[in-house]
Amino acid sequence: MPYVSIAILVLIIFLSFFGDLFYNKSAYELNKEAILLPPSLDHPFGTDRLGRDLLARVIKGGKISLTIGVGSALIASFIGLIAGVSAGYFRGKIDKSFVIIVDLFLTFPTFFLLLALVSYIEASSLVLIVVISITGWMTTARMIRSESFAIASKPFIKILQIAKTPSYKIILKYFAPLIAPIFFISFTFGVGGAILSESGLSFLGLGIVPPQMSWGSILSEGKEVIDIAWWVSFFPGLMIFLITFSLINISDYLQSITNKKEKLI
């Protein structure tokens, strides 16, 4: 198991949601005497150009970044699950409609579609969750559709259909356990992708707006002083890298387990 990745993931989640219980400095307090101070015992991550404590801001921003990442990945994965299973099991017109809709979404590059949607809507955590999930379900749906086709072609599924077993029973009892690994792999990849999408939008000024903050918006604030204060951009960027790297490692591990089970079958 990727123990290091799991430990990093748990540590970052704990820091983001419970860190302010142990580190009681304000993420909003301005201090003209502490502008762009480097990391020290008093300010472990240093301060930004307004004298605000960067560790407190990274903790505060982590809540929003992780909430957006998990929320949008969960919604996108469930949309992909429902659409993929429906297309793979029922086929016919449902499958043709599925292919048309997916191809329509994939016609536009995902990030540019995100930019187009966000530019007309005032960004907030809820809006970003909805927008990122709307633009991120296609890959999961295509993977699950492909697997559902294979499952639906198995002899025992054909027998159940001939016996007029209700479709929802077949899907819940036989499809769900076989598709679960793909769903969890897609979900873990989706969380990392959603955090990167939110960070990219916030970096461009189209994501989270002040006084709220996320890792992406903090990273964006540091780009103007990166030549004299590397820490302002480094620490939020490090958090984004660690959380994405850990999730990818966990996804790879889950995929390797799934591949071994398929070989045994």
C-alpha cells in the first residue's frame, strides 16, 4: 500500500480542517511591521505582502480547495456512473444519446469550457463545485460505459434478463460490485483534477475571490513578489502538489489491485 501517500493525505486534510484549533493566528489580520517576512519560528510559512500569516492562510484556503475538490469529484463521478451504466446496460437509443452528449462536451477543451462558464457567473465554492463537476464527468462515464458493456454481455446477465429480473436489481446486485473499483479510481483522480482546475481558475482571477481564499488564490497573490518572496507561492503550490501526487499514487494502487483481480477472473 502507498503508506506515505495516505499519511500525507491524512496530514493535509487534518491540517486544513483542524489546524486552526492548534494554530490560532488570524488569516486576515494585517500587520505593516511583518510584510514579506521569510519563514521563521513566529511565522512558519512566512508572511505575504500585507503582513498576513501565510500558514494561517494556507490552513484556511485548504478547507475551500479540498471541499471544492471532493464535492465536484463526487458529483462528477456519480453523474458518470449513472450515465455510463445506463448507456452500457440499456444500449440502443440511450447509448446513442450518451455518445452524442459526451462527444459534444469533448468538442470543447475542458479548461476553456470552465473559463467560459465561470466568466459569466460570479464565482463561489458552490458555483465552482457545480461548474467543475459539469465539465469533468465524461471520462468516468466512458470508462464505466465500456465496463458495463462487458458485464452486460456475460451469460449470467442474459439469463437474469430472460428471467425478467428487474433492471435495478441486476444493476445494484451485479453491476455495482464490479464497477466499484473503476468508480473509486475515477473519484480519486477527479479530486486531484478538480483541485488543479480550481487552482488554475483562482490563479487567473476567475475562481475564489477575497475575502475568501484557496490554495490557488494564495498562489496567485504570490506571483507578483515571487522574485523577492518565494515562500508566498511555494507553500500553497507545495500543498497542491502533495495532495495531487498522493491521490494519483493511491489511484495507481487501486488500479493495480483491480488489474490483478481481472487477471484472476
